[in-house]
Amino acid sequence: MRIGTESDADLRFVPGRAALVSSSRTLLVADLHLGKAAAFRRAGIPVPEGSAQGDLARLERLVGEHDVRRVIVLGDLFHAKSGCTERVFAEFRDCRRRLSQTTFVLVLGNHDRGLRLSPAALAEQLGLDACVAALDEAPFHFVHEPASDLAAPGRDRVARWSRCYCCCCRRGGAGTVPGPPPCATRPWSSGT
């Protein structure tokens, strides 16, 4: 498997904070955190509106530019229950309608689980084709954050880090990048 930015790579990182699985014309994105600005405003933190619209416009542009058949959101499509206003959901549903020929799969992230909606209810409410905890498609195991037991007892944390497929890590498989990934500051990365 070739991973990189070259046009013939099997897994290619593309401008716009995404990756493309060329063989299946699948776009991988993560951590959109739609509704984050609304959640912050509700908490009294002054932030401007419009970040969700910009992220959805970027997603639509990426789908069009790369002739994508399927989008897999690798967790945290939404930020928090307090930010999931009807407007935020409507903006996503509108985007989904404009991309109706594209399959959408959400691999649940920690923030998505915080919405306290069942995967079926979330998929139905948003027009998603699937909403799952993890997705296995050889050679990939798509998850938002790896389970803490991925590393066998006695193995170091690098084994766990190298299995992370979240977009902030830009990792593609075991041993591709040594050392801790950028997401190592997350609570799940602590411990042995």
C-alpha cells in the first residue's frame, strides 16, 4: 500500500484536511465539529457564526473535485448536544441533499456519542447511509479513537499510536510514523 500525496497513491492526503482512498473513490474526513460555534455562544464565549457553513462548503468542494462516491466521516461530525440546533442539523441535511448521489457513513466519535441519539436515530435524522462504531474494510480499520486495549500487555504505546487512523495523526498503518501522534494529548493515550 502506498500512502502519500502523489496522485497514484492508494491512500492520498488531499488539501482540505482529507484523505482519498483512490480505489473506492472514498473521501475520509474527521473532526468537523459542526455546531461548535453555537455551543460556544450558548456557553457565553463570543465566536462568530459561519464555521459550519465553511466546513460543509469545503466538504462539497472536495466531493466534486475528486469525483467521490462515498464519504466516511471518521468521528466528531458534531461538537456537542448544546450546539446541535435545528439550524445546524438543517445545514447538514441541506448539504446531504446536494450530495445525494454520494454515500455518507459516520464512524461515531466521542462527541457524536455525546448527542445521546442511537446510531439509527442519528442516521435517520441526518440522512446518513450508515452510522457505526467502527468500519472494517481491508486493509483499514476505521475508528475515531482506538480502544485502549489495542496494544498487548508489555508492548509500548507506539504500537497503539501506530494504529490510530484519525485525520489529525495522518497515519496509515502499523509503524508508518514513529513517536507519538498529535492526538497523543487525548485522554485515551495516557497509561502504559
